[in-house]
Amino acid sequence: MPPTPRDADRPQELRFSRMERLLGGHPISTVSVDGTSARFVTDPALVRRILVTDARHYGKSELLQKARILSKSGLLAPDDARHRHYRRLAHPHLRTTAVTAHTPLMEDVARATAASWRPGQPVDIQAAMCRAAGRIALNALLGPTSGQTSALLTERLAALSWEMITKPLYGNAARARRPAHRLRQASTDFRTLLARCITDRLNPPGPTTHYLAALLADAGPAAGGALSGEQVCDEAVMMLTAATVTTASVMSWALYTLARHPLAEEKVLKDLAQPADTGTDTGIGTGARPGHGHGPPGYTLRFLMEVLRLHPPVWITSRRTLTPVTLGEHTLPAGTDVVFSSYLLHRHPAHYRDPHRFDPDRWLTTRPRPQDATYLPFGTGARGCVGETFAWQELHVLLGALAQEWRLTLHPGTRPRAAAHTTLHPHRLLMIPQPR
């Protein structure tokens, strides 16, 4: 039953399994997150006001960050000027030309991942995707390292990413001692090795072009100065982990979805086997974002867009008002926590017909509109994902290499469910590869 007007201001405990009920209620509801009252927004137009139109009145909120180990420097700095500085610093390493330059690396990692599987032997898909995405992120953002060091960094980053993926964001589980200890230990193990690599690169013998080199050489914004060595390490850990956990979660859902939808799998394979059609917006090979081409998206891109609609890795977000704001019919004082969920926005029946159905062809006629926030797989506004262009290409390359080499089926007894932790990921995804 939808909440009555009187219920709308009465806090309800926020639970993933109950969130969809809020779509039938008010655009703004009151919820309780770990005992803290917050406003939950389900209207895409209001979410856009938070992220874009009135973004200067909203800052970072710690409400859903308690379980994370993330940098508060650089790109995640609460100060907008500092954030913009490091966003501009990262952009040249993630824009279209850089994506094109990194594509051979993505292809090498994708082929190596496919070659490591054996017919009939179960594969822990999420663990495999953590290793693949981590290896790509390490090479792209840090530059080449020695074989032994690269392998060890990849394994430690994959271990940290898995702990991050499975860490709850709120509730009693987020405060449990054992999972928190595992996360801290995985972070320490990776950070210790990474710090040694950074120290070795403080005075490189020749010019370098990767993001770590840019951080090390940066003089910092006018106010605040450059990052310290500790902060550079924190920033690198944040960038590498964020790039790994999101890609691993999306790729896990993509491979699971192929197994669940044979017709979609057939269309993806047919699309991958054909040369790119210049009349469609493939979003592949150019680093383009969906909807920025001259025609409808190609089928593989539509497939990935639909996977991201139903399973956005960053499924819930919080902000905090910096000043009194008016949001819809509500006046919110400074210090109010505001929560919204891309998972719900992507399933809003007012914007998506039959919203729970997997239908890549809906993107032939449905286009994300800039005036609202009905499709936010990578966020939007000044703090949207700086690596979005890189991510689209990486997803396509990994999907293409693995799907063309192997047909995956679920391991007997495996029934993955959506686990709403740091990312929205399929819980216990074990699959059996068979050659095409």
C-alpha cells in the first residue's frame, strides 16, 4: 500500500528489498539509515536538480560511505575546486584518444582471461572479472610494471576489490568486525605494495604519460597545494579500486544475462562478428558514449545499456545539503541527508515500459534525456564518473572476447541473487565454460 501523506514524513527503515515500494508513493519520502533520518528521492527531475541544476548546494554525505575505504583527496575531495582540479588532471588519461590507445591492452587482457579458462571447469565469474578489470586499470593508470610485480599487484587489487564489492553500505552487517577486518587487511596489503611502486617512480629516467605520473608531477590547485606522497597513494588506490569493482560487477551481470537470454546472446554474437556500421552509434572503438552517434546504438551497445539499466553498479547515492534548499514541495535545512537510487530510477514505470523486462531493443526508441535523470549508470553532473568513456570500451572488449570464445552456463545449483552491497552484484556466480 502506498504511504499516506501522514506516513510520508514518518521515517521508514531503508531496505533494498522494500525500496521499490517507494516508487508508488511520494517523490520525496523520509527514511531511516542506521538511525539517521534522510530524505529519499524517487523523482528523476528532482534528482537532476541535486546533481546538476543546484549541485553547488549539495556536498558529499557520509551516510552511505561508512563501510568504504576511500581517499578524501583528489577526485573525492569534498571541496569542489580541488575536485575539479584533479578531474581535469585525470581527463587526458581517460578521454577518447586515450581510450583508443588503451584498447590493445584491453584486448590482450581479455584474450588472456579467455585463454585461462578450461572446458567444463567452473569459473568464479566475479573473481575472474576482478582480476581482468584490475589488470587493465593497473596498466592504464600506472603504466607498465615488471611481470612479477604486475601479477602480485593484480592479485592484491582483485582481493581488495572483492572485499569492497561485498561490503555492505549500511546496517548491522556494515559494522561487523570480521568483514571490516578483512577489508582493512586487503587494503593494507595492496597499498603497501603500491606505495613501493610509487616510491620507485618518484624520479623516472624518462617522460611518462600515465595518470600516476601526472599526480606525482602535479603542483596542486592554487589553494591547497599538491597531494602528499600518502595522498597520491590514497588517490591511486581509490581510482584503481573504483575502476575494478564497477567493471567487475557489470561484466558479471553481462555474462549471467547472456546465459539467461539465448536470443540476446545470438544477437550479440552476430553483432560482434560484423564490421562496425557507421550508420549506428556503436560507442565502440571511438570511446563514444551511448546516444552521441548518428543513429541508433548497435546491438552489443544496446545489450550493455540494458544490463546497466537493470544492474547499475553504483545503485544508491547520498548527498548532504550545504545550505537550506527547496526540493519539490519540501524545504530542507542545511545538513539534511538526501538519498536516491539509480536502481529505482532505471525501473521507474513512468519512464520505462515493462521496466523489469530485459529488452535491449527498447534503446532503439528510448534515449536518455538530459533534462532529467532516468538513466544514471555513471552518474551525471560535475561529479559524474570521469572514466565513463573508458568503461564503455572496456566492457565491450571484455564481453566480445569472452562471449566469442566461450558459451557459459550456470553451475548446477547456482541461483544468483542481486546483492546490494558497495556495488550491486550477483551473489555467488559460478559458471561452466564450453568452447564455441
